[in-house]
Amino acid sequence: MDGPLTWPRSVRVREVGPRDGLQAERHPVATDDKVRLIEALALAGLRRIEAASFVSPKAVPQMADAAEVWARLRRRPGVVYSALVPNRRGAEAAVEAGADALQVFVAATDSYNMANVRRTVSESLRDVEEVADVARGAGIAVEGTISTAFGCPYEGDVAPGVAIPVVSPYEIAPTPRRVVEVVEAVRGALPRLDINMHFHDTRGTALANAVTALGLGVDYLDSSVGGLGGSPFATGATGNVATEDLVHMLDDMGIETGVDLGALLDAARLAQELVASPLPSRVLRAGPRLAPARPAEAPRAGG
Amino acid sequence: MDGPLTWPRSVRVREVGPRDGLQAERHPVATDDKVRLIEALALAGLRRIEAASFVSPKAVPQMADAAEVWARLRRRPGVVYSALVPNRRGAEAAVEAGADALQVFVAATDSYNMANVRRTVSESLRDVEEVADVARGAGIAVEGTISTAFGCPYEGDVAPGVAIPVVSPYEIAPTPRRVVEVVEAVRGALPRLDINMHFHDTRGTALANAVTALGLGVDYLDSSVGGLGGSPFATGATGNVATEDLVHMLDDMGIETGVDLGALLDAARLAQELVASPLPSRVLRAGPRLAPARPAEAPRAGG
């Protein structure tokens, strides 16, 4: 029988809100506010924080201050503040700024990769190698991400094997079956790979996918404070799963994350304040499950 | 290893929107509109529809026309149109109106049961027996439901064993661990019971719980078209999981439901029209996963 015994005892949560989330905001968030958010997340116990990206400031003005974020950040010991970088130039700038780890990315499909960075998958794979060289030179870790491992908004379904030549499954809200297929395919080809998974909640399946991944022994998951990122209430939306929704579920499952839910909710409220619009987080809205009872109204017969 | 092999091949979906959903609407929906919605759901392939409740019209004016709903309904062969009833009087009225099955309910906790129907759990259990008598006399099925099997808004956590004396687990958004505990406890005590589960999506865990239940072999799940019911965007909200979100996930997992997603989305749009406000359904908003690509805007670097 499945169940708690097959779930990992602890899960590493990588917080992507400050980069993946704030990068998607129409208006850049002030550098000091970014730093406040990152510090609140570290204070809540998150140990892996995607803090910013070093990309073209013309294409992505939201991340133009990446180096300044690192300069102002009061680092918490034990926390890895990573930078997303598309190429050697970005990698060098990130190392110079003081990033603890680099994150590279490539899509499983050419059409998505072209739309994202105007390069084919094989061109991007060469960039990935150059970034890895820079990381090795600096003695820091590099983590890879495959967008569209589960499916592509342009090309539809992606066969599980397509993702294997690259690094870790990523992006596009799949369903539990696809999680099983991709994890099994990647493990078959690369049994020693440390798999990280990143789920969007576009169609409500993010936590279902997370539970499926946990059942397969995956213990490294991405999430975004408040559910920052994407436009979850728009048509075709692709919102990130909220860190507090993930941590809340893991807490109740008895799975350790090292994150304090109360402090994380403070960070989520700050995130909501910074973007000045309601975030899709469920626990931020409803409160944690074990909060003191406060039914809005008495339930009605059969309710 | 977990995975598709342990999931059931087919799942029975019980649609609760016309009763559980419309009963929670501030303004009663017109009888003909209720009938239109029920007929649209049957047309989509749903075979179990909770159509109305026979309760005090003073306490629940939204359901005052329950008998008239059955009178006007064009029944589709093979569809079970069930009525929720709190007691013998409701049961007799439902049988008289032509209900195909009766649904009884009782909470696992006195405080919730008192707030819901102003009776203790043991008083309600006597009502349940009377309803079962009426059903037996009429030769129709009776299905039981335990509210607060997973936890109670007044009393907090509910030990898994507490639910066993009654019928099937119900209500209050739990997490996967609680699903495992309750299913294992109920199975241990009542191995032949046909377990139905009903999940709220208050904290985003409804589909995670559904997948966990599927992994335990549970193949009978409740859901509500459009996510009707509760006020999912209010504080302390307890929205039902949307039928189309559940069916969409099951479809993609290769699990049969007999439901046509396109026709179901038509019914969800109708539901949204009837309540004149946006429903929390995710697939209604985002479209099915395999819909033709239509990204709102080109993704940005690392997006």
C-alpha cells in the first residue's frame, strides 16, 4: 500500500519567487523591496532561494538590478542564494556579484526555447556548457532546468525521453501520470541525478503532482512565495504553486522542510504588498488548517 | 514503485453542484435553471448527480423547490439523481418526488453536527436509521456521508477512528496523510464498505488528496461543477473541487470517467452564468491542457 512510509522524511524547497515571480511583474519592484522579501524568506527557514537573474536588462528590466540585490543582501548562514543565467556573460556577472549557485535552463522543445531566448535547444546546450565552466572555475554549484519537460504550449505533449539529454524536469502544469513517466524515464537514464521538480498550478494539479513526486522519492521541489509569477487568473495562465501551500501540506504530512509556516506567511503578505495585487496562494487566503476555528457563518444543513 | 499501475482504471464521479453548490448561493437559482444545469451535467456523461435536498424551506430557501426539480427533469437513462435528506420527513418527500437514491449525512463531531442540524451525533444517527428504513421500503439506495471525518472547524483534528461508526469520509480539506489514515482506518473496520470521498480545495490540496485516494484504490469521488459551493475566495473559504478539474486530471492520467470534458465545460459555463460570478474552476479559466497553444504573450528569459 502507498502512504506515508513511501514519502521522503524531509523535502528541500527551492524558493523561486524573487526571480521567477518578480520577473513576471509588469512593473519592476524596487531593489530594497526585493532584498526585504529575500531576507524574509531566509528568515522563514528557506535554504535555497533563487534571488535574481542576470539577463539582458533591455529584455528583462525587472532584473536589471540583480548585482545590486546581492550587494545589499544581508546573507543568512547556510542559505544558498542562486542566480539564473542564460549564458557565459550572465554567469560571469553572477559570480562577480556573489551568487552561491548558478541556474541554467533550456527547453525540451525548440519552439519554446526560441520564443524564450531566441536560440535552438542545441545552441542553448552550448551556453549551458559555458555556464558550467564558469561555475566550475568559481567553485560553485550549477543546477539545470528543463522547461517544457512535461509538455509545451507550442508543441503539445513532450515524450518523456526528450527531456533526458538535459538536466531536470521543469515547467508547464502536468498531471500525476506525466510526473511518473518523466521521473521514471530520467531515473532510468541518469540514476544518480538529483531531481528537482517545478510545478505550475494552472489547472489545479500542482500539489497532486508534488504528492506523486514525493511518492516516487523526489525530495527537491520548487515553489514561489504567495504563488508569485505568471498571471494565474488570466486565460491560459501558468501560476506557480505557492510556497506556503506546499509547506502547509508537507507540514501536515509530517514531512520536514525546516520552514516556519507563520514566518513564511509574513513573507507572503509582504510579497502581496510589493506587487499590490491579490496573490493566488490558498493558505494566505484561508489561513493554515489548524488555525483557531473562525467559520464565516454557521454551516447549513448538509453543508 | 507507485504509479499508474496502482491507480484504478475508472472512477465514478458524483456531481454535487446542483445541491451542495446551489444551496450555498445567497440567492435561490430558478427551478428551470437548476433543471437546465442538471440536464447539462447528465448530457456530459455524469451518472451520479446530487440534484437537490429535502430540508426545511425556512432554513434553506435555496432548496424549497426540490420536488419541482424532479417533476420538471427529463431523466437520462442510467443516471442516478440523488436527494440529500436530513430525516424521515425529508426521505419520504424525496421518495415521493422520485429520487433514485437518498443521501444522509452526519458529522464526526458534535459541535459541527449541532451547528449544522441542531442535533447531537447520536440523535443524527437515529435519523440516519430512519432514512435507511424509508429507502429500503422504497427499494432505492442510501449513501451516507460523514462531515468532518478529516477535521472539524470547531474541534480541530479528528482521530481517524472517530469516523468509523458512521459511513463514508467527507468534508473539510485534509492533506494526503489524513486521507491515508482515514481510508486505512475505515477499511480496517469496514473492509467491504464502498468508500466515497469528497474534498474541498480550501488550501489547494483537493487534487493531491484525490490522487492519494486513487493510489489507495478509492474509485468514487465527489466534485462540483465549476467548483460551485462555499466561497473559495473569502477568508476561511471551503470551496469544492471543480468537476472539470478532477475529470481533466483523470483524463490525462488515462483513468476513465465516462464524462466528456467539452460538454462538462459547457455545463460549468452555464453554472457560472446562473450564479453570475466567476467560479473557482481552474480548467474553466485556463482551458484543457491539450487545447491548441495560445500563450497570452511570449515567455521571457527563464520564464
